Amino acid sequence: MVSPGRSSDPNRISSLITAFYRSATLFAATELGIFTELSRVRTASAALLAHTLQLNVRCTTLLLDACVALGLLEKDGLYYRNSMDAETYLVPGRPLDLSSAIRASREVYPLWMSVPTFVRTGMPVKPAADSENDPEWLSAQLLAQHARTLAIGRPIIRRLDLEHRKKLLEVGGGPGTYSMLISLEYPRLLCTVLDRPEVIKIAAGIIAQQGPLLHVATLAADYLTTPFPAGNDVVLFSALHREPADQIPVLIRRAAESLNPGGLVYVMDIMTDETRTVPPAAALFALNMALTSPHGCVFSHVDLQHWMEQAGLQDFSVEVLPPPALHWLARGRKRP
């Protein structure tokens, strides 16, 4: 029974029932190269796009009209063009390109049909470890992560207190993109990316492509067991959600121990509030992590504050980062 004073809204349920229409439309248009081709020719009819991309004209028209309805394209008579959002975020090679992130989400999309099986068994549908042993899969994931970070990372690093800092350690840094962006912004700061050897092998190639001016080193080791280099002014975590819940406080403690007095630990990650239900994107990401990985978790900012204080860090602060980032940024300071 509905509580007195509250009204039900069928539109919310109806929208949830068909919510996948929207993401499936975006996935299809991206996979078929619609946004890339329209960026090249600026404007085109459905017939011309279908001919160029070797698609069915009728079905291409339906897809293009759906993209117009979603604000991804604009339509003038029989001709279509990219919206500003599509031109900015959906064209490969653009500075804020999110197409690699879309590809990564598209790979997970079919697995969500197995959520009932996951809930019954408690077992991931596709353990991440099975894929991580595939070098091609790992390279694709790291390149996608690199592209996502390039799209959202520059405004984020300006929120870090890095003036007059000399040494930064990025733990579990993946492709090392945050360290690269930090090095460009703070060229006197030495950044070291610590991650597993198979990850660092790929990251080193990505870093080398950026040119010799970057002050970024790499350290290939299992950061769950390898001692952190000492003498850091800053330790940065940007992917703690990949780690087992019982290992996160251990990593934070070891980070604190590696700091110079007055040094900072930053955690940039997808988090929830203390209810574990807000924001909705983080609660859904938690389900996605459990669905695809035996270890990953999404923690609350209250959990993180407790872990930092246990590690002896003080002056805890946290802020929600602006879109398109889904992350929160937390900070703890070692006593001077």
C-alpha cells in the first residue's frame, strides 16, 4: 500500500522498462561509425550514410531518427549532422572522446541479462581474471582507460594540492594517464606509476608516445605485496574499487607510511554516501563490479574516512567531482 501523502508515478517505472533502448541506440551508432562519418562530411542524408557505411537505408533512417530524438544528432529536412555533444565526445581522436568508454560498456552490456544468475549463485558472470590473462584484452582496456582519463582528467588534477611537491606515487595507475597529466601541469614533480608488470609493459609504451618531456617513471610490481617506495609527498589512488575490500585499508596504511611528514593521500574513485544508494550511478556501478569481478567493490566515503583515520591520516576531506566524471575526490594528510 502507498504511504499516505505519497503518490505513485507509473512514468518512472515505464522509463526504466525501456531505458536500455537509449544505450543500445548509442552503442549501435558508435559501432557503425555514424558519428565519425558525419564529422567527416558534416551533413548527409540517410541514403548517403547507408551507401558509404554499407548499411540498409530504411534501418539507417530509423537509427538516425532515434539519435535525433536522443539529442545525439540534428536533422534538417532529409539531412543529418552531429550535435555538439556528439562532435565533442563521440568522434574518435577528439580531445574529449568517450568512444572507447562506450566500447568498454558495450562489452559488459550483455552480461547484465545474467544478473538473476549472479544474485542466485553469488558468482561473477565473467570473472575479470579470465580476461586479464589475455594481452590484447588488457591492452584494449588500458587504452580505453587512458582515453577516458584524458577526457575528464585535466580539470581534476587542478584540484590536487601539488604546488611545491617533489615526489608523487600513483598506485595501481594503469596506463599512467593521471601521472602524465600531472607531469604536464607540474613539470618539476617526479611521478612514479606502480602497477603489475603486464600493465606497466603497456603503460610504458603509452607514456613514451607522449614525448621525452614528461617526468614520469614506472615501477613494475604487485602493489598488493611490494613495499611502496619511501619519501613520497603525495600518493594517489584512482582505482581502489578494483581491490578486495579487506586490502583497501592495508593499501591506505602502507601509503601513509611511505609519506613524508605533511604528505597527502588522495583517493579518486567512484563512491557512495553512507546509505550505499546515492548517487545512483555509483550504486549501479557497485552491482556491475560484483557482476564482472570476484574482488572489486564500491565503498562509501564514510568507509574511506575510517580507513584513513586508522592509518593515522588527519584533515579528511571529500568532494563530488563535476560531470562527466562519476568520481569523488578524498584527501587525508600525514601529521607534519
